[in-house]
Amino acid sequence: MDHHSGFSAGTADNASEQGEALAGVTVIVCASCRDETGSDAHPRAGELLADDTRHAASGDNIRVGTVECLGNCKRRLSAAILRDGCWSYVFGDLTTASGADLVAGAKLFATSTDGLIPWRGRPDSLKRGLVARIPPLDMLKDLK
């Protein structure tokens, strides 16, 4: 199992490969999530988390988008990290300042060789906040 803890400066080819790997990862933030008070004020806490994630991802080739609801309301601020052909992850109990953690998780995911986000090096918020890990459909052998 590949447990890269980060990116090091390297050749242009290495940097290009890392950029391509990051392009395959998407962070989706629930923009409708409310803060712990349940306030309907705008911008919503989820929108602030999305902005923080976009800021943390600036300069990286990581896609960041929003959806109106991830259906994880009891765990408040929620986000998902997806990668084609790999497991998808849903996280809750995030804060408006968890963008850097989501980007760190996306970087770990991009360099994973087994299609999983490595546990080692994963930010604590992504360890504690894990809600679900969903397999890619092509992994299900008994799907009818």
C-alpha cells in the first residue's frame, strides 16, 4: 500500500504526473449545511467551507464543487471526496475552516495506489468525521 505523506519537489515529469493525479480527485461540499446553531443565515456554513476548500486548493489541480444536500444533516458540515474507479468518502463534523484538511485528504487520495485514502497522514478531522466509504460499482461482483 502506498503511504505518501505529501509532495516533494521533483522533475517536471513528476510534477506533471502529480498534477494529473490530482485532476482525478473531486471534493464536493454540502453548501446547504448550517452551523451548530442551525441558523438560516446566508452565507451558510457549508458555503463558507466550500470557499475555504477552494482557497486551500488554489494552485492545485483539485476540482471543488458544491451540492445542495449530502443528507448528513445530523453531522453538520459535510463533504465528499471522490476519485474515478475508486472508493468514495463522505465526511461530517467538519468546520468552516476544514478546507485544508479536505485538500490534504484529496492529495493523499490522488497518490493512493489501492483506491483508498490512506489512514496514515490523514488529518484527524477526516479520521473522526468519516461517515461512509462507498465502493465503485465495478467492484461489486454480485451486482444484478
